Amino acid sequence: MQPLTPGGTGAFNPVSAIEIDPQGRIYIGGIISQYNGELRSGIARLNSDGTLDTLFNPHNPVAAYYNGFSGDFGGGASFIKIVQDGKVLAGGTFSKYKNTTINNIARLNGGEFLGTETFTKNAITYYPNPVSDKLYIQSADAVTSLQVVSLTGQVVKQAAAAWGLEAIDMSGLQAGCYIVNAVTASGTVNFKIAKK
């Protein structure tokens, strides 16, 4: 691994999140306000050698806002994750991204532009919970695989299916709590169920 050679002062204020994308670019988040003397607010992207990527989120002195995350408590991204589609998920203590009000979680469309799609958190619905015999699952997307995992991490039931997945037989499992891991075209959804 090559050492970073940013050739400057680095980040002004603490960095609390770092993520590297498939191109080797480095996203940093925190209550940062500058990188190597250039204004950035809450998030910045670096080239693989540690120099500032000036194409991402450049400060616009004409605009009536700082580009990036801002808020009452320093306004920074304390969590950054690059997801499979190249988009950037960021969480932290911010109330705005650029001039858009958005509280504490945001999705950037692979660059500096805020995503406008809704999160797919509710793409899967399931019932009943607690369950005694059959757990019924409805999904907006095809479910490509599904695992039921005990709280000790052991896979106790596994299924591979597509649109036809409607119910899982849970009758053979012991009473207790389990995590269901469902993989869909939109991503992975995890939820907790109780078996009675």
C-alpha cells in the first residue's frame, strides 16, 4: 500500500469516516471545513495519492451556501459507504446537503449530486411476527436468496427463489429470535423475527 502524500495541511477538523471507491478515490467525512486549505463542508473526495479531488463538491463562493453537509452541530458525515451501484451513502449530524434540507442521512449519486430516489427499506414486508409456522414474505423485487440466521450466527434455514417466494416454513425451528437476510435486485434487506 502506498503512503498518502497529500502535499499540504490535510483536513482541518476531525475526520471520522473514510471509504475507498472502486476507482481508488478516497471519501473522507467529518466536521471538516477545509482540505489542504480549500473549503469543503463535511465531506471531501481525495485522489488515490491523497490530493484533493477538485471536481467533487467544489466550493462555490457565489452560492448562498457551502457545498457539502452542514448543520447546527458541525454538520459532517460520520459514516460513509460506497454501495454496489456506485452511489455514496452518508450518515452523520447534518441538516442540509448544499441547499437541500435533509436530516442525518443522504445518498449521493456516485458524485456530488444528491439522490432523489426513495430508499428501499420497505421493499420487503413480512408477517406474522412473532411467527409459529409460516412466515409470509412479499417483495417489490425478486428475492434471489434468503437465509434465516440464529443470533449465534448459524444459518438454520436457506432458500433460493425468485418471484414465487411467498412463505417460509418456520415450524421446525426452536423458539427464539432470528435474523432473516433477504437478497433482492435492489440490495440486501435484514430483519429480525421471533419464533414462538
